[in-house]
Amino acid sequence: MPLELVANVTLAGLLTGLVYGLMALGLSVIFGVVRVVNFAHGEMMTIAMYAAVVLFAAFRLDPFIALFPVAAAFFVFGYVLQAGLINPFITRPEHTQFMLVLAVAIIMVNGLLMAFGPDARNIPVDYALESFSIGPLLLDTVRVYAALAAVAIAGGLFLFFKFTATGRAIRACADNYLGAKVVGLDVKKYYALTFGLGAACVGAAGCLMVLLVDVTPLLGPGYTLLAFIIVIVGGLGSMPGALLGGVLIGISEALAGLFFSPSAKSMFSFALLILVLLFRPQGLLGKRH
Amino acid sequence: MAESLLSVHSVSKSFRGLRAVAEVSFDVEEGHIVALIGPNGAGKTTCFNMIAGAFVPDAGEIRFAGQRIDGIRPDQVCLAGIGRTFQLVKPFAGLTVLDNVIVGALRRNSQVGVARRKAQAILERLGLAEKRDQPASALTLPDRKRLEVARSLATEPRLLLLDEVMAGLRPTETDQMVAVFRGLNEEHGLTIVLIEHVMRAVMALSREIHVLHHGELIASGSPDEVVRHPAVLDCYLGEEAV
Amino acid sequence: MKALIAATPKRALVLMLVLAVVLLTLPAFANAYILSVAVLILYFAYLGQAWNVMMGFCGQLSLGHSLYVGIGAYVSAALFVHFGIPPWLGIWASVLACMAAGAAIGVLAFRFGIGGVYFALLTIAFAEFTRIGFDHLDWVGGSGGFFLPVTQREFNDVLALRGSPAMFYYVMLALTAAAFAFCTWLLRTRIGYYWQAIREDPDAAQALGINTFRYKMLAVVVSAGMSAFAGVFFAFYYNNLFPEQIFSMSRSIEIILGPIIGGTGTLFGPILGAVVLTVLADGITELMAVFGWEIPGVKQVFYGTCMLVVIVFLPNGIWPTLARRLGLEHREEGHHNG
């Protein structure tokens, strides 16, 4: 096996992994703060991918630009979902919320199936087949741009949480629900805001992902699982963790696909999940409870 | 002198650097009622949790009926003969009152029919018999506390750990509970250790009181001695309590 | 048994008697299509009850239950195709295999204190892992599928699971009835009480002397073992097995829909849920066929909507409310989980 091939595949996996990381970041924010097990995460991603496809087909809108309206729309959707459907159920047992979001996910996947049919779609941008070469390494242009965009968005979110008042308030709600209420924070509003932000991440990630992968409605559950694996491996509540987890999963998937077979790539992700859950449940960069 | 039923010897527990319990020692003789009092955060519930097996002490030993019990699982502690209630009551909300107590009774009586009869008897003793078919979630707080006690009693413990069972009760309800405990203690020799802030109950029931403050034992003795103890007055009771 | 009958309201007894008569004589007056729908209803009613043991009784959420159905199916199918072992023997290997799988998941999860959502994710991961694994297992056909030889028979051979649709119907009916009796009995034993205690509050359960690890393991193993029967039935009824199909997440979700809509933790919930869902879903498919629409995904959207509606408005499922309205509740002292 030529070293160059391995290196290229690894690099491609790393870049894809950064987009995975952005998707997982959305979940980390949602699960980490609002404690909602967003079982519809992958389905939301798939919807975003279709949104990008539709916008391109209708308006020739480049996904990097479509990203903005899609993320905004997703923010609103996430806010409404949390405020309207999930907030009222906050006091219910954990598995009720879980099932609720699962039901929404089922409706989403199959709604997409009804609307678009099972065939794969993609976005044929002009630069889809271009690549950079750095020495012996060959990098797909789309992949590089997508990865850069993912990192930029993640960075922006990180700065938001660290330096803005709203961001700090959200972190307070995450750390201590009761305490936050006591000091007068409108926790429910911040929950909705947070879900909106998480959803916006997914919206953006979807627009980027559809440049790398063809979309079918059935991708949803797979991405949901992947997002959870990444968040658990990287560490709940850790934003760098989500990106790190994404990169790890991206690379392991790519290498597994290279050395074994394409379908075996998820097996490694699952094995990694099981190992992490057993031996380091707080993840690589997560905080121990 | 016979060995104490419960012997807590120099136990300590810290949480992330914060010392919750620091080298606390006390003994409880069989058939006595002993109270653990002190300000909030003094480490009383942490002591209970260590005795009941919910936490493992960082140092020290806990012996019950001669056997070491520090570090064993909570269900093993129950099997050894210690029952406990929780400060924030934990009823089995989806089950009826009777079923709640049956769960407790099943510890020593594996036949459901026998367990049911024993559970009925306990409910009657605690004044919950008419409510036995109601779901536990429908009970008022005082009744939930009684249920908590009934359930624990059903496991036929030799020693009962009561964590603030009088909190939120009206004086008449408190007196009723006190009567129940006194009855159980006098008729069946049940040993009781209680954490309490309601001094009315503490004074009425206890033979001995231990006072905790900032995780340390600052006073031990009979009720009369303790309420006059300067350190206790200083940190907890205040002048008016005497 | 006598006490049970005495405690049940007359209405309920009459209803159950009528139901029993209908169920026992169904093949006599139903056409092939209705019979096949009935088999499907019973299949999901059975699996729903198996899942309910773990979740409804003991509170452990499994979202990867298709794992056990798949293992049950493949083990006895493989034994039959490769070694000629008939299903009535092969089933025991299936049950053991499923129990082992359940035990493995249980030990890994419970020893390490994994519960709730993380446990559910673990069950999904195991099911998916196995699905992909079987895709590569050529000994049982891999992704191309595993096929059981079907021979024409004039007579029904229950032990070999070869025969008419009516035979399969009765087999499934017997299984579902047995599961119902088993679950009813379980709930009234110490095991049933302890499971429910763990479901309601594991810490309080421990304080009452319950070894939660042991009882959670028992729930998982029993649930897995029960599911094996459904897997074997599936293999010999449909005669083809595809990993993508039988281990898929969609199957796992179908399994849990009945109990959720009917009511987890109750005895009739999973059965009622299976009836409601299958009948309505089939109704929708038929209706759409009338209009000439063949849209994939409609049935699942319907399932999802049902689930959503039930969780929002009837969080305990349809059965508890229905039972109350129809006056079918047990009057028995204490335990009333019907």
C-alpha cells in the first residue's frame, strides 16, 4: 500500500472529519446545555443537505452562500422546536423527551422520502473536480474549503460562548439549571436559543457535507448515530472535543474504508463508541462529572 | 460492655478537595435512639450515605453487628440489617402505596402473599392503610414521608437511619411520628439514628445526641448536656433553644 | 388464578372470552390477506411484549432490539440449512445465543454504570455493528441474503414450521398468548416487583436491598430470550433473511411503537398498540392503493405522527385511558398494573 495513498486518504478523512465535527458541535451544544437527546440530529442534517440541493437547483446558489440562509432558517426551526415542543416536557422523565424527538426524526426522514424519493442527489459545482497539490499530497478543493468553513464557524461559536453575555448566560444554564433560575435567567428562553444555535450548526454542516457526499433520505439515522459517537468520544460539553472527535472518526472511517471495505467503516466508529463508553465515558476532552 | 450495634470510627470523606466529613466517630448501642444534629452542610447526610453504602469513606471504618460495612453496596447494607430513608423522599411513584411497601417486605419474605400481609400491617401502624390502593404519586408530603418510613421498616431492619423525616410536618404530625418511632423502639427494640432539625422531635426521642459542624463532631452527650454545650449554642442552636 | 379471575371486572372477562373465540376461529372465516395481517399483528404484539419486559417493567430502554430478532432468526436458519436441524431444536440454540448477546450488552453497560440514553445508544451501536458484521458473513449469505428451502407440503408440520398460513397463525397466536400469560405471572412475582422498583427509582430500590445489577441483567436476558422466538418464526415464515432488513434500526423502531402507543409497562398495551398500528397502517396503504399512490415513507410518517400524538397527549399510552373509560380496570387490592 503506497504511503501516498494512505496519506491522501487520511488527509481526506481529516477534512471530512472537520465537517462531521461541525455537525457534532451542534449536538454537543444541544445535548450539553439543554440535555435533550436530539435523536433528530442526523435527520436535520439530511434536511439541510436537501435544502442546499434545492437552492442550487433553483437559484444556482453555491452551497457556501446557501449556508447562511439555511443556517438562519435552521436557527428559527430549532428555537421553535425547543420552545414549542420540548420545553413543555422538561419535567417529564428522560425517555419521554427522547421518544418525542425520535418521533420527530421518523417523520422527518420519511417526509424526505416522500418528497424526494430514495435516489441520491448531489450538487455539481464547477470546482467539484478540482484539487490542490502540495508535494505528493492531493487535496480536493471542495473538501479543503468545506473544512475551512467548518473550522471558521466552529471558531465563531466558540468565541460567542466565551466572550458574549448571552454565551456566558447559556453556559450558566448548562452548568447549573437551578442556580441560573435563582439569579433570574430565563432558562427556557436560553434553552430555545441554544437549540437554535445547535440547529444552525447542523444547517451549515449540511450545506458543506452535500459537497462531499451524495444525499439520500436514509442518511439521517446514520448521521445521528455518528454525531452521538463523536460527541461521546470527544467529550460532552467540550467544543474542541467535538471537532477532535469528528476528525478521529473521519480518519478512522477513511482508513477502514481503505484497508477493509467501504461498509466496514462504521464498524470502527461503533467499536470506538463502545470502548469509550466503557473506559472513558467522559470522552477524550470532556469533564468528569 | 457489649459491642455497639453500629460503630463509626474516624471516618472522613472529601469531595473534590472539600472536606465534608473529618474523622467523625460515634457509636450507637442496640435499642437506643440517637440523633445527629448540626447546621446545614455539616456532613450529617454524608455520614448516613457512608453508613448506607452510597459513598465509600476515604478513611476510617464502619462496623455493624461486628462486621465491617464501609465500602459494601447499598443493597448489601440493607441485607445486613440497616434501613434508610432519603432526605428528598423517593417514592415509587408509579406503584400503589401498598406495592411500595411490598417491595420493601420482599427483602425478607420472598413470597408475595406473605409480603403483602406484612406490608398491610406496617401501613396500618403508620396510618396509611386507607390509602393503600392510591398511587404513591398522589400522596401529600407528610404521607410520602410516612410511606418512606413504612417501606424501609418492611425490610425488617435492626437499625433505621432517618434523614430529616420531620421536615415540613405540622406539630401534630410530628408528635404522631414521634409516637410511632417511640413505639417501634420500645416494643421491637428498633435502633434508630436520626438526622433532624426539628428540635421538638430530637428532644422527645433521643437518648444521645451528636453534633456535627463543618464535618467535625463538636459535641456528644445526653440531650440536656448538648443543649447547654457552649460550642453547640454558638454554631447551631442559639440562646433561645434552651 | 382464581383470585385473578375474581378480581377482574365481569365486562373484561366477557370481552376476553369473545376475543378468545374470535382469535381461535379466525382462519375459518378470514381470507388469506386478513390472515396475513393477523399474523403480522400477533408478531408485533409478541415482540412488543418481549421488549416491554425490559423497558416497561424494568425501565431499561433498548433501541436495538432487532439485534435479538436477527440473531434468533439467523442461528436457527443456519442450523436448519447447513445441518438439517429442525426449528423446534434450533430454537433453543437461538434462545441461548440471544440471551448471551443480551448478557454481553448488560454486563458491559451495567458494570460500567451506563444507563438511560447512553444505554440506548449502546444497544443501537450493537445492533448496527452486528448488521454490518452479518453483511460480511458469507456462511449465512452475507448481504445477498440467506434463503431457506421451501417445500410444498400437504400437511402441517409444526415442529418443522412448515405448513399452511393457518398453521403459522396458530403458532404466533400461541406464542403471543404464552407471552401474555408469562408477563402477567412475572408482574406478580418478586421479580416483577423488583423490576418495577428499579424502573421507578434505582437508588431507593437499592436501599431496600435490591441488587439492581442482577435484576437488570435478568430483564435484559429474559427480553432477549423471548425475542429469539420471534426471530425463529420470522425466518421460517418469510424464508429469507437479509442483514440490512432484519437488523435495521427501522425494525427496532417498529418493535417499540406498539408498546409506546399502547402503553409501556402495562400488559395489554403492547398488544393494543400492535393492533392499532398494523390495522391503521394497512388501512392507509390500502387507501393509497385505491388512489393509485405508491409513495414510500407514508406508513412511517404515519407511525411517527402516532407516536408524537400519543407521547404529547397520552404519555402513558392508549390502554390506561381506554381501560378506565370502558370500566375494564382490575378491582384487585394493591397491584393493578393491567
